[in-house]
Amino acid sequence: MREFVRLLLGRRARLRWVHLILGGALAMPYVFVGATAVGPLTGSQDVFGDFGLQLASFAVALPLAAVTSLFPLTRPLESSAVRWLCGVDAERLVYGPARARGAKARTAAWFTLHLGFGGVIAGMSLAVPPFAGVLIALPLFAWLRDSRLGLPEILDRSWALALSPVAGLACLVALAGCAAGAGALLAHLAPRLLGPAPEDRLAAAEARAADLAVRNRLARELHDSVGHALSAVTLQASAARRVLDSDPDFVREALAAIEDTTRRTVAELDTVLDVLRDGDAPGTGPAPTLAGDLDGLLRRVRASGLRVTATVTADPAALPPALSREAYRIVQEGLSNCLKHAAAPSQVTLHITATDDHLTITVENPLGTPTPCRPGGGHGLRGIADRTRLLGGTTEAGPTKHHTWRLQTHLPLKDPT
């Protein structure tokens, strides 16, 4: 019994009832317009004094409502009302204007149903409670039976008079049941009529994929720039501490490299954060490239104590800008991987060569006990693979038969943009 009462008069049922009343209120202007058409056609001057003419006015009003539902604000307003009053999940509704023909048709169908059911329930809510109240009070007040309320003659009989309170309560229960049923039906239909169409779901999926792609790209940039800087600075500081008393020249060089590394990393971090804040802001400076920043990268890595032999036969200045940027990040991550995992001390070889159609980057270092460095990591090789795949190239990483670790990347010599 409690569940039955909750279904008829619970909070959700009451909110849906309010939603229907609002639909009835929205229907009234259309009904008045319909009455102005029905009155002259029927020759009646009192349309609202005849129940049949009222229904005719209501029937004329609904098509008018369907036409006006084509205004762009209809679906956003209706979706918001359904979300808060009908208890429909926000993810199942669309809050933008209906653009496609199918979406407009579904919005028109929904608006017509909302106003149609709302008008009926609102009319019942105005008429049934007073009538039910009279039936309930009829046996208690004899003057009601003698008044001009237009009550049925059957109520003059004693058995009918005794049952009139039951009939009055039944009318109220029926009203609550109709309102709850109409509200539940509209809540069931709302996701179908106001929810996303297949093209909306596709557009949302594409927007989500684009957003994830941007986030993944920014995550790679942060990992490569900040991760490399942390690794380099840690090793530079460690090497400087070990020779603090015996080699002050090396300490000064290491401190200068630490200063340069942190300054450049802060600038790159500002660039990435600007993109996060503004979407497409250019940032405080350009991204590093192989042409302009390779020498500085090698200098900072060498200052950490890693011996790097670089052989560059390609012309970095002749590379397309996008390829130069990504190649720099690949070299940076390859050297950062050596800083974290190479034996100490270690000799690292870097080869950057170009053929007619490919740029090849090879980073190789001996296997051995890793140099202590920052904890974590593990995303560098995956980031290199992602960058290479986006450029249409290939990458290989792993131990060789010569007891070395080799990272080799082949990138097509064309501008991916």
C-alpha cells in the first residue's frame, strides 16, 4: 500500500505533475488562438461555455504548438524541464537546438505530447478536486443537496448519498493515477524524443575523441619535457655533488646546465599550460626543434656526466617544421631514457641520418646497472611509439646481441601537417 501511495503521490510523481501543469499552462495561449478560429466557424460566441467546442479549440491548438516548437530554444528548455522535473538522466538528453530534420520532428512530437497531456491533466486538476470535495461533503451538509450545483438526480437516493464520499475519494485517486501515468509515459518517451540521435552520438564521440587526442598530446609533451628535465637535473646535481671539492669547473658547468634546463622547461611548461587554459593559445614561446635546439640538448645531457657521441648527417634546417619538432622530442626522450637506465658511467651514441625518403634516429647505450635517478617513468617508449605512428613511421627498441640497448626510429621525410 505504501508503494502504491508513493507511486501516486511521491516526490517524483509530484514533480512530474508540476511538469504536466506547466504543459497545460503553455497550452492555454494556443487554445485561445484555436477558440478564435472555432468560434466564427461554428457561429458560437461562447466557445468556452460548450465542452465540445473546448475540445475542438484544443484540437486546433496542438498543431499550432507543433509548428512553434521548431524555434531553436524549444528543445533546450524542454530538456532542462524534463531533467529536473521528470527525473530523466542528463546524459540521455540533448540540450542544444534541434538542427536536423529528424531532430526537429521529434522535438515537435514531444512538445505536442507535453502540451496535450498537460492540458488534459491541468483541466482535470482544476475540475476534479472541487467536484470530489462536494461528493465527500454531500452527506454531511444537507444544504448542498438543495443548492444549484447541477448534481445528478441519483444523489437524491439514500444509498447513492452514502456512497458519494467513496466516489469523491475515487475521483481524487483517479486524478492522481492519471497524472502519475501521464508523467511516467512522458518520462519514458523523453529520451527517445529529446535524446541524442545517431548523428548527435557520432558528433559527441568525435568531439570526445578530439579532446582525448589533444589531452594525450599534451600529456606526451609534459612527460617528454618535464620528465627529461627532472632526469637531467637530478643527474647533473648528483654528478656535481660527487666532484664538488675536486672539480669546481665541472660543478660550475653542471650548475649552469641545471639553470638552463629549468629555464627552458618552465617556458615549455607555460606553453602547454596556455594550451590547456585557452585551447589553442600559442603560449609564451615556440616548441623546440631539432634544427634550433639539438646542440643545447646535447650540452645539457653531457653536463649530467653522460658521454654522448652525436653523428648528424641530416640537415635539421631542411626538415619540415612538424617533423623537426617531433624528431627533437624523440631524441630528447631517447637520451632521457639513457639517463635513467644506462650504466654509469656510460657512452651513448646518437646517429641522425637522412635518406631520400626517411629520417633515421638511433640512440644506443651499453647495458648495465642503471644509474640511480627519479622513480617512476615507463611512458617514454610508448610516447615515442605514439609520435612515430602519428608521423607514419616505425620504431624499434630493445637489447642487441652486442649487449647494448638500441632505440631506432624511421620517420618519413614529409610534412605530416
